Amino acid sequence: MAYYRINKNKQSNGDNEVHKVGCTYYDDLANYESLGDHDSCSSAVADAKSRGYNADGCAICIPTCHTS
């Protein structure tokens, strides 16, 4: 399992990026919402989408869940 967070600030393309804890692309943690522990990045992205985010995985820390 890994711990995930989503950036509450949208990127220029409208996506909110999901990151695995430890990613070098974290900035101010105040901009993130905890998604908790998940067995996979796809589970974390699905969780974020269920919370209303236009979620996509970070290309650096979870490239298998990065689609746009």
C-alpha cells in the first residue's frame, strides 16, 4: 500500500494531479487533500474522482496512472 494525496489546485489543462507521498513534485502541502492508503494508483485516482476532482496521476511518481 502507498499513501496518496491530490492537488486541490487545477493544472492548466483542468486536471488535479494525484501524487504518491514522497514525490518530488509536491509543493505546499496546504494545497493537497489526503486520499489515504491505496493498493494501487488507479484506486487512488478513482477515489479522487469520486470526490469530484478531475483527477489524473502524476507523470513522475505514478506514470501508469498518468493519462493527460
